[in-house]
Amino acid sequence: EMSHEINSLVSTISSCEKIFKTPVPLSYSRHTSRFLTIWCGSLPFALVSQLGIHTLPVVIIACWCLFGIEEIGHLIEQPFVSVASKDMDQGNVPDPLYKGDLVQPYDIGLPVCTLAGRIRTEVLDIVSAFKKKDKNE
């Protein structure tokens, strides 16, 4: 039963690594950014006849919301981007207190790379201990 659980965990980690290594097309991101910029730039012209003097505050609020959603989308697309990702591929676990290389483009203060590295190390330790146990029996 323990073997089945470990195999399930290893399979899940493998699936997560496939998701992690799947790139988001850059052209998709550029296209949405350009479209949103053009749309927000033309919005005041469409609203000025209906809103008059209130056009500017409405457009500012609408653009702030839409560009905020776009930034959140960028964060969701690449949540694990950092310099430390290359080190973790080689099995090096970065120090959680060191922030120099761990600052991400969309750093929200969560030590995701450090936590992922520790989980990976612990899972590899469990798998190796399980393999040693099977060899001894």
C-alpha cells in the first residue's frame, strides 16, 4: 500500500513538472497586451458623448481594472519564473532567507521556489529510503 502511495506521489510530481516546463507562447501575451492597449485608448472616444465630463474617471477606473487583470494573468502564466529554477533542476535547494536570486518578476512574497525545492528533496529522500528498504528485504 505504501508503494502505491509513493508511486502516486511520483506520478503527480511528474505531471507537475510537465506543467512547469510547458511554455506560454510569447505571441499570445503580446497580442492581448496590444489589443487591450488599443481598446483602452479608444474607449474615451466611445464614451465621451454619453458620459461627458465623467468620461475620464470612468475610463481611468476601467483601464486600471483591465490592466490589473492582465498583470494577474501574467503572474498565473509563469508563477515559478526565477533564477533559482536552474539551480533546483540541478538539485540545489536555495537558502530561504536569501532573497537576491529568488526575486521573481512578479514577486508576491511567497518563497515558492524554496518550498518546491524542499518538497522535492524530501520526496527524493523518501523514495530512496523506500528503495533501500526494498533491497534489504
